[in-house]
Amino acid sequence: MRRRLLTAGAITLAGAMALAACGSGSSGGGTGDAGKTFIISTDQPLQGASGDSSKAVNQAIQLYLDQIGSKAGSYNVKLKIYDDSTAAKGQWDDATCAKNAQDHVANADEIAVMGTLNSGCAKIIAPVLNQDPNGPMLMVSHANTNPGLTKTWDPGEPQKYFPTGTRNYARVITTDDYQGAAAAIYAKEKLGTKTVYILNDNQTYGQGVAKAFETKAKELGITVAGNEPWDAKQPTYTALFNKIKASKPDLIYIGGIYDNNGGQLIKDKVAVLGDNETVKVIAPDGFTGYPELDKLPQGQGMYLSFAGLSNEQLRAAGGAAAKLLDDYKAKYGADPATSFALYGVAAVQVILAALEKSDGTRKSVTDQVFTGAGITIPAATSAIGKEIKIDPATGDTTAIDISILVIKDNTESFVAAQPVS
């Protein structure tokens, strides 16, 4: 993975420098003249199981931009949507993420990127944007939770994502070291878990959240009978669960994304180990926001963690978040398919605040987030109903919210806010 990242970054940097040498003259947004129009892009998987979720995020962002007149101070803004998935793969794709990174840098009027959904894709795009000769170019994610993007986690992280030595990546949602730990605490304290078997999808996000869950579970005295990957290409997992059955777990923890054949995995878990009352299941937010899963008979009773506040919580709290949800429902006939939708708007709010304070260059926009006091969105106007404060030293949000949900009656319902302690 690391070699792919560096190769993609080198190609993009060379291409961008060639564009600059040819006299494009743009600083990724022009001269800062009042009334200039800038592009804010979103970069998400629009095909496969995540398509509904990504569509809802884009719709919520466009609705919000319409409501504020598509303005950031004296600047005009418009939305450009990128797809980082392929039909063949049915989810995010390494090569497509690398190509999108090049396109973001090459699009002279594009000022910042909102995304990505998947942490693995972000790890491909972020270092490319970091090497933009007119930047670094700002990237703010609504959904990336892998800790290594901003803090020490796996070897070389996070420094390898910022080859220039200047940070350009931020996020408005907390990280999997908290999400995985919170799920383990809930499993111990509320579900009475004694033995757990962990599965991960062998991707960046899934491995990271499974690692965090395992570490905390062991600390709490839960027996971890195993932690192994499942192969997304397998047509059945009955052999896997028959092997797991011998360890007599009372909980299965699934670290990964639903796109990786999660539906079949859940079906076979129930077929071999019993329903979700007999042997409980917890999955992270990579399994949230999928109508197909919510309606799956074998999915009923599954617990889910979400590294933020659910739509149900946001509406109940009132304020700007509840109004945006109501406006979304009035326009589209239903709530967003995912709680990431309002976090997408929150990420755009950070970008807009940085753009408004900037001189209209990519470098200046990024500087607003990572120098001085950074960016703060007040609770009164925040899309998630509470203050959004980005730590300029790391790019992380200072808010740590973990929600526990359960699938019941074909709906993801809020159960509890889980402290991480």
C-alpha cells in the first residue's frame, strides 16, 4: 500500500508541476477577487452498497449550499461530485482514488476536497494533494476514522501522508481508537461479553477498528478467541463460522465495511451460530447507513457503533441540525440514508469558513485550518448541532462522540451514547 501511495503522489506532483510550468497561473482558486467562483468537491463511492449513503451526503451538502446562497463571504462556490468507486468492484477502488487525486490537483478552480468515505482511499489522495505545487490542497473528511491519517498508529503514520511536512488533512468525526474501544466497553458492561471472536475485512479501516476493539477488549478481561480477515470474494462463510463455533463466543465483532460481502457474512453467522440474541454481533460505522442491511432478517438485533451523533440524536437535540434534517426530509421525502450526511455538511462548513478567511489560494485556505487558532464552527450554526473545532496541530476534531445503535424493525435506532473511559 505504501508503495502505491508514493507512486501515485509522484505522478500527480509531476503532472501538476507540468501544468504550472505551462503557465496555468492559477493558485487553485485564482487571485481572491470578490465574486470569484470556487469549486468544492466531494469524493465518495457512488456505486455499490455505499451508493445510497454517498448520494445522501451529496444531497445534504447541495441543500445546505442552496440555503446559504452558495457563498463563502464574498466568494461564490459550487459543488463538483467525484466517484471513487467502480461498477466492477462495487466499492471504492485504489486506481480510481489515485486518478481522482490527480484530477483534484489539475482542476484549477477546485479549492478543497470533502471526503473521502473510506480511510484507505484517503490515504491515497491526501499525500497527492499535499504535494500540490499551488497548495497543499485542503481535504476535510466527514467519515474517515482510521487513526493513522492524523496520529501515530501504524509505522510511518501520519508523516507519510504529508511528504511536504505541512498538514492538509482534517476531519469532523472522531477516530477508531475511540470507536473500537467504546464498542468493547459496551460489549463488556452492557452485553456481558466474556468471549469474542473478531473478524476484519483486511482493509485499512477494518483492520484499524478491529485492532482498537481487540486492545480494549483484552484490557477489560474479555477473552479474544481470534482476530482474522474474511475474504469478500467468498460465496459462503459457513466453514468460517463452523470453525469459530468451536470457541463458543458470545459475541462476534465485525471490523470492516458492509460493501465487502457483509450481507452474506451476516446471513451465514446466523445460520451457523444462531440469531443475534443467541450470539450477539457488533459492527462499526462501516455497516451503518445501508438500507439493504437494515431490511435483512438476519440483521435484526445487530448492534452498530457510529463515530459521531446519529440522525435520531441530532433531530432530538433541535437547533440547526434538526432544521437541516427537516428540510432534507421535506425535499427528498425521507431522512438521509446515513448519519454521515450531516457530517458531510459539517466538513463543508469547515472548508467554507477557511475559504472565507483566505486570499483565495489553495495554500491560504489550508493555512486557515492549520495555523493560529484554526477553524471553529459555533454550535448555533453547526450542521451537527454542537461546536466543531479543528485542532490546528493535528486536523482532528476535538469532539469525541460514539453512539451505539441497534437494527430493529428494519431501522437503525439509537441505544446509547457510549463514553470512552
